Amino acid sequence: MGERKVSILEPAATAVAEIAWFIDGKGLPETSKKFVKDAFNFFKKLSDERVEHKPCAYARWKTLGYRCVPYKKKYIVAYLSQQNEIVICDFVLAKLLK
């Protein structure tokens, strides 16, 4: 399996951290750690060069050439797909894009 390098931009990393902080604030520190670990493992899975997701439907991201993939049915991961690298650009609640 060919894998590309995965780079994560600050907006995406910050969004994951903010969600984890919110979960931790609810008194669930282990759940917040698991959320971060699972999210970053998901980002790594996007590196498979055999898989290409559809362009984003959200107009602003579509003009930037982002590709989108849902994460846990609740979040959207927006990324740029390049030949040797995947750049994770954003991570947001899906309902915020409507």
C-alpha cells in the first residue's frame, strides 16, 4: 500500500484540541484523549494513495480545491490531496457548514 505524507495545519489541530478540551471539561479526560488519538489515526488513514474522496460541497472549500470526508458522521475533514502528501486543512462540525 502506497502512503503519502500527512501534514496537519494549525486550524485542524486546534479544532481537534478544542473539542477534546470541551470533552475534558465535561469530566471525561479519558474520552478526550481517545478522541484525539482516534482523530489523528483517522488523518493517517487518509494517506492511502488508492483512496480519493470527492471535492467538498461547501462553496468556500470547493473553490480552494479541498476534498472532504466525514468523520464519525458528526465532523468533516477538509484536506488537500497532492501526489506525495495529504494536507489536513480543517476539521469542523458538519452542521456548521450548512
